Amino acid sequence: MAVLGFKNTSIKTLMVATIGIVAIALFIYLSVVWTMSNGIVAKTVEQERLADTMRIMADTRFNVIKIQQALTDAAATGDNDGFSSAMDDLSAAQDGLNELVSARPDLQEKADEFKQALSELHELGVRMANAYIKSGRDAGVAILRDSNNGFDVSAAKLTGDMNDLLETLNKDLNTATKTLNTAEESSRLTVVGSSMAMFVFVAVGFLIAFYKVVPPLNKFLASMRDINSGSGDLTRRLAHDSKDEVGEIIEEFNAFVG
């Protein structure tokens, strides 16, 4: 049997070639897996960074609402604790914006705009609350409900701008998540496909080696058993057409019995 054109290839050469090709394929496989794994890690880090940015922004927006609520309560009750709470919420919001810039330096300009708007909103809210307390309801309501620069309008504009940024960040996060999912799926398919290809290649290599070695050796073994039993034809020659190690053994055997 010609065994796919390898009949004159020595078994040693075939084994060395098979091992060498498997080693090269394994190196390429591991390199591809390593590269894809690093890509997935990078995409995971980016996804986590975007998720963290959204969390920071959501917390900052919530602090704006708390500032609005605290100063509105201070205006209604005259309680100084409302002013202290608003100041704490302002500090928390500014700290959040600093954290936002640390996570996303590209948002520095937007963070500065928010900081300015936060300070102006807090200042306006304090002025509104003091107007309620010191000058009466009408004075406070005038600042609260001014249609151009009132406290409610300013708070709504600031939270609206933050909502717009949150929406943009959410779109970026969704895109990053899809990209990560695609990369993970591609990695899984690559691993499965490469593993199957390597399995098939190794199986074919072993199959070729099997047919180069086992059938000729079985014939040789049968002849030896015939001779050993005394019923064999000592002049019979075994047919062979290969130049590998098994072929050399059979050739020597033919020379011995011939």
C-alpha cells in the first residue's frame, strides 16, 4: 500500500516531521490564543472602565438631586442642617467629577463645565434658601421659579446635561460589551477549530505511521510463524515496495530465506 505517497519515506523521518509540524502548529496556536486572550483582557478592562464611569456619573447626578432637595428643605424649614448637607453633597459631587476625570481624562472639559455649574447651582440654592428664611416666601419663590436662571431650571438643566452624558456613556458601554462578546465568541471558535485541526492532523500522522508499520510487520510475523512451525515455504519471498525501515527488514528476511 502506497500510504498516501509516503511509502519511501522512512519512519524516523515521518515521525520527526510529524513532531516538528505539531510543534510549529502548537506554537502558532498558543501565540494566537495568547494574542486573543490579551485582546479580551484589554476589552474587559475597557468595559469595566466604562461601567465604572457610568457609576461615577450616576452618583454625581444623584448628588445634584440631593443638593436641590437639601436646600429646598432648608428653605422650607429654616434648618441649618440643610445647608450643611448641601455642602457635603457638593463636595461629594466634585470628588465624583475628579474621579471621573481620573477614569476618563478625555472628559476633563465636560467635568470642568459640570463643576462650574455645580458651584453656581449650590450658590443659587443657598441664596434662594436665605431669601425664603430672611425675606419671606415670595422672595424665595422668585429665585426658585425664575424661568431663565431659577434654581429649579438650573438644577433641571444640570441633571439633563448629566443625563445626556450618561446616555452617551451607556451607548459606549453597550458597544464595548458587544465587542467583548464578539471577541470571546471568536476566541472560542478559534480554540475549538484549532484543536480539531490539530487532532485531525495528529490522527492522520498516526494513521500513516500505522499503515506503514503494522501491515508489513503482520506479514513478516505470519511468515516467521510458518517457518517456526515447519510448514512454511523457506524459499518464499515477501513482497514489499517501500524503502523505509520495515522494507529494509523484509528485504533482509528475503535475502536470508532466498
